[in-house]
Amino acid sequence: MASKGNETGEKLKPVRTILVSQPKPERSPYYDLEKKYGLKIDWRQFIQVEPLTAKEFRKQRIRPDEYSAVIFTSRNAIDHFFALCDEMRVKMSAETKYFCLSEAISNYLQKFIVYRKRKVFSGKRTILDLRPYLMKHKEKENFLLPCSNLGAKEVSSFLEENDFNWQEALIYRTVSSDLSDLKDITYDVLVFFSPLGISSLYENFPDFKQNETRIAVFGKSTLAAVEEHNLVANIKAPIPEAPSMTMALERYIQESNKDVPATS
């Protein structure tokens, strides 16, 4: 990906183009930002998810229906778990217990099971929210943790430290998208939401130089990844003044584009 110019001065320059490293949503506050400040905002998924085939999964010598409890950390995990079960012609028992990190994940589970006939437990956000339920069933159940090639470190650490009978199951991979068509395209701002986005950037463009490109990051882990590559994070979220990325971008644009007429 090309970066314009050679200057890296501190003087703010107008923002006209933004690339968000996510799929394009149907509705988003970014569209209001685009219209208000006369911006061009493009969307591109920097990472993608690839399912394991049944043949690949069988190499792990795991049969999902031999486990009495399943822990889901995301909707992606649910999608790929049940798709794999279908491909392998595995039918989960009606008595299987499901432990979901959040209520949103447990609600999503209703697409795949008859909800009232199963026992489903949900937390608010982290594995510690599920601790009371998990500890209650620790001695009776054997747990399966479907995950990606990146694992689920907090969950696996909790299970290991508390001596659960459990098994990790790789069911999908998170990989970098092919961004080669962006090689000669320049944006004023690149927006990242995870360290994986930064990894994808460098996997596609090993010689990337920031130059005048501004970088916006969401979260501490994304900021750390940016700094590890000796890049400058010009726009950061969440912060007290800007809990969302769009708010952080607008605060920056208000300053950088203050001499550019608004189009509201």
C-alpha cells in the first residue's frame, strides 16, 4: 500500500479519505461522518475466517458428541461448530450444556438448538462471569472449547488453572485477507480494531511506511501492535472524551479540517 509524501511533521493536515479495516455495514455513524465532512470512507476486511473441513478436524481425533458441555466464546465459534457437526453427521445430545461468554452469544445459539430443551448459561462478557456456573458443573461434565487458530487464552487458562476436564478443538482459522489490489492506493487515515489488522497490513505490504498516513486504533492491544511496528497512532479510542472510534475520528477531523468548509 502506497503512502503519500515523505513528511512526518506534526502539523495537522486535512483528512479527506479513510479506510476502515472492517466489512461495510448497512448502517453506521461513519456514514454521517462522511456526509458531514465531505469525506470518502472505504471499507475493507483485513482479516477473514476460514472453516476447517471435516477431514482436517478429524486429525485432532475429537468427537464433539463425546462431550457433555460446550463453551462458546463467539458467534463465529457457534457457526463453525454446528456446520462441522452437520458435515460430520454428528448430533449433539439434547442434554448437552452450553456455556456462553455473553447473552448475545447465547441468544445466537437459538438458531441452532431447541433452546428450551437445553441448559444454557451466559455471562456478561468474560469467562469469570461464568465462573459460578462452571464450578457448579465442574465434577459432572467434560467440556469442549471450540476455537480458532488464535485460541481462547483467557478461557483455556481458567479451565487449566481450575483443573477442569476439558479439550480445546480447533474448528476455524483467522487469516489475513488478500489486499494486493490496494497496493497503489493511498488513504489519509487507516482505521484498525485489532492487532490482527496490523499483522495483515504487514503480511500484505512488508515494506509499508507510514509517512503522512494517519493511523487510528481502537483498544490497548491494537495500540501495542502499532507501536511494536514503530508506527504512530494519531487517533486513539476509547478515551473518556471519545468512547467510540467515530467520535475519536470526528474530534481529530474537527481540528485537522477546521479550514475546510463542512457539508452538513
